[in-house]
Amino acid sequence: MVLAAVLVGVAFRSVGMGLLALVLLWLATRDYWLPVRYSVGAKGAAARYLGAAYDIPWERVKYVTVTADGVKLSPLPPLSRLEPFRGVYLRFGDNREQVLEAIAFWRELTAGRKTS
């Protein structure tokens, strides 16, 4: 990351551009650098870390995608062009089954509620 920022600074012959590249790269990869706190509860699911919080209430979840590393809760149908950029991604630790069971439980429990 630092090497890429230095290369940008050299290519543009500007320390400012190098620092800007470093900040942008850090922001783009903050999920991997900062501790993330995931929660699944009665109100919905959330991913929180320094300076950012991504929440989705169960009533807004229209599509669930399970991957090897986690689960994506999306408020849009799967064929939407914006679907990859919306929603909350919850990464699994060693608790894959517990997370999937909790999501299934809360989605089933709130299935009849309307979005307000």
C-alpha cells in the first residue's frame, strides 16, 4: 500500500498526490486494518468499525447471498445493477452455522412486518 502511494507520488511528481493515494488506499482497505464488530439481532444486522456503521433492518432484506467467507444481506433484488454496492456483508469467523441460524431465525420472525 505504501509502495503504491510512493509510486503515485513519483509518477505525478507530487508528495500531495502520493499522500492522497495513501489515504484512499487505506480507506478502501479499512475492513482489513480496523477491528470490525458484527451484530445480528431483533432489529437487523450491522457491521461497525471506526468511523462507519452499516445497518440493515430485517424488513429491508430482500436477498441473502452466502459465500465461503460470509453472508451478504441486500435490500435489492439480485438482478439489480446496484445490488453489489448495497447491503451489509457479515464475515464469518469460526461461527458460520450460528450466524446463518440467527439470520434465518430473525428473518422468519420479522417476515410479516412492514417497512416504516
